[in-house]
Amino acid sequence: MSNEQTNITTATESAAPITAPEAEPFALVKKIGKTTYKVRIHFSTTSHETMSDKIKRMLKNEIQQM
């Protein structure tokens, strides 16, 4: 793994850059009963499939398994 750090800036570009290791990945937090779920997402930078295509493919596979 490389020691290089990628600079990430806010949408307004006015804040100081945050280096990738310091940045907290986005997480969806949902509490159900006494359990708290944190869901983090990751997108491949080399993928050629859109999110819409992926959802359609997953639904199609789900229907075929029924």
C-alpha cells in the first residue's frame, strides 16, 4: 500500500483539505431496538456499472432465485 495521501476538500472548497486517512467514511446509522447498525458504502473507481444498473441486476438475480 502506498504512503501517499489523497486530499479531499469540502463542496465549498473553503475549508482546509482533509487527508484520506483522517476522513471518516460516510455511514448510514439506524437504531432498531437496542441494536445500532452502521452501514458504510464503497464505490469502485474502476467499475463501469452505474448504481441503477447494479440495483436492476441484483433485483433480477433475486427474482431468478425465487
